[in-house]
Amino acid sequence: MSSEMTAYVIEEFGEPDAFERTTVDVPEPGPDEIRVEVVASSVNPVDYKIRQGAIPDFAPELPARLHCDVAGVVDAVGEDVDAFEAGDEVYGMPGGAGRQGALADYVVGNVGTFARAPESLPLSDAAALPVVALTAWELLTDKSSVADGDDVIVYGASGGVGHVGVQIADHLGAEVTATGSSEEKRELAERLGADATVDYTETDVEEYVAEHADGMGFDVVFDPIGDDHLETAFEAVRPYGSVVTTESSAAQDVDLAPMHENSLELGVVLVILPVLLGDRQERIGEELAEIAELVDDGAVEPHIDDRYSFDDVAEAHRRAESGDFVGKLLLVNE
């Protein structure tokens, strides 16, 4: 094989047009790493926030190859790796934050950050899952313990994390209420398993708590949005309930007194932390293996709104930042 590959890099933080197509050396896997020929990636908020320079501490060394999600075929394995071999179809979250990512022909990552791809999906579609599915899984099974019959409300239920959260909460046996600002978004949530939907732009918290949580509050409020939604979450949750979120930065402007007054639990998830720390990376692969089983059992399926080639990464980032989509935006290495 060639010693060089095509990659899409940023030399400095900036607008979507900061991406440049270039040629770089094909990376070699270390003893506990694998190299994957990239079939596809997808866009997550963390990807465009890194590109913007909004979270520089998360950025790979410049010039940086971004994007955390990947699906592809194992090309080479390190000398200490026995979990995979060349030709295996995998998906994972090996880099894009903290280390070089998937926006290239090949990506190298710790073996623990990969799992075998779901068999029931096209391999490219599996790239829509890692960041959002890991986040939803940890919010519902680690930071809370959703069980049969629990009342769960999912904010942003048509978004990347939210649309997977609806499906996992439904799989766990919860009564799922989903929020959405448009009929299209609420209809998607219903198709994915929501028992009820709420137009939060037209409905007060007290009203939907009365209608869908017996006036007592939800057992779990699932909030992948943050901002003023976190404050609303404290109004929507029952005493002794749980609020789980991905946006702890919003807490600095939120009154946390309700947590004490109602003995609440607040759980925050940052799924890329093992990659950033270079520690406990096997957690990623173990959870992705469980998620692959859910996919193959028909419990979870990524909703892909649109597909872009790697050459069109700038356009995909502009679309992602606009918020004018539901589910996920896929990037295919054509």
C-alpha cells in the first residue's frame, strides 16, 4: 500500500472553510492499536466546536484531523492486539478529540476504542452511532438507572443524542415523553418509540408534567441540550429523581437549589474523556459492543438525515451548525 493518504485537516481554528484537503503519511499502529481504513464518519457538535476553537483543550495537535466517529475495515493491528484482525468491520471513537481523528483514509486508535460493527446496518451507517449512542447509553444506564415503567422525558428528541435516547429508553421499558419544536421532529420521535410528545415552545413545564408524569414529575429528565433546558429540567423532575445532561457548562447560570430541595441526582456525561485522558479506553469498546447488539436486535437504528462526501465536509459543518436537520449527518469517504 502507499505510504501516504488523503486527509482533511485544519491548520488553524475557524469557519467551516478552514478544512483543507492534503496528503499526509499513513499512520502506523502502536502495540495496543489498530489501523482502520475509513469508510465513513459523521458530524457531532464536538467536531464543529473543536474546529471553531471553542474548546481548544480538546483539539488534536495542529494541523489537526478532526471527527470522532468512524466506521471502517481493520487494515493492520499492533503486536499486542488479538481482539481484531485485518478485514474485520469495526466502528469506534478513537480520536478527533485529543488525538488525530477519522477525517482521512486511515485512522489509528487504541484497540479498546473499537467494537465490531453491527451486522444489520450498512457499514457506513454505523459511523452515525458512536458519540451519540455512547452518550445516550451512559446517560440512561450509568448516570441514571432507567427501569421498566419509569417516566422519562427526552429533550431534543430528534437530535443526534436525543433520537438514540428515545430508542434506548423505550428498550429499557420506560414511558417516554419526547420534546420537539416542530411537527416533523415530534413525528420522528413517535416513530422511534416515544409514547407521547410535547411542543415545548407552546407548553409550560407544569402542563406537560401534569399530563405525562401524573403531576409529580419525571423519574429521569434526559437533557442533551443544556442552556435554559437544564433549569427547566429541575422543574420537570420528581423529588429524588435524576437529571442527566451533556452540558455542565450551563450550570454556572442555573440555580442549583432545587437539587438540594428535592434531593435530586445530576449526572453529566463526556464520552470522549477516555480518549482525552488515554485511560479506561476499553470502556468505549465494551459499550459499543452492547450498542451493536441493540442495533442487531432492532432496538436502535440511527436516523441519517443527509450524506456528504469527505470533500464536502465544510458544507456538512455549515449544515450541522445551522441545526436544520434531524438525527445525524453522515460523511462518506468516497
